Amino acid sequence: MPLSVAAKNGHEGIVKLLLRRDGINTGGPGGVGKTALLLAAQNGHKELVKTLVGLDIDPNRPDECGRTPL
């Protein structure tokens, strides 16, 4: 959930810090049912989207409601 919140609010430094930690689920839905990538995309955080897509995150993975970042 911290990754999703940081991504939603455009906190790129926090996202990068969290991504360095072991056990962070980068592709799964956070506490709000949306993936970090979807939240970053929905809120127009282009640099965060680039950062997250640069990982092995599937941009076609749907959230709990079937939405994808694309």
C-alpha cells in the first residue's frame, strides 16, 4: 500500500526508495484495489509511469475492477 499511495501522489523519490526494499509487491493492487502503475498513470505522473514500466511490471495487468494503465 505505501507504494500505491506514493505513486498516486507523484512522490517519485519515495517510490524509488520503496522499490529498493525486499518484499515490495510492484505489480499487485494496493489497498485501494489499483496497481501503483495505474495510480501513477491516472494522476498524470509521467516520470513515475516510466520508472514503473522500466521494471518487470505488466502494463496490461488489470486491477480488481479490470482496469489497466493502458
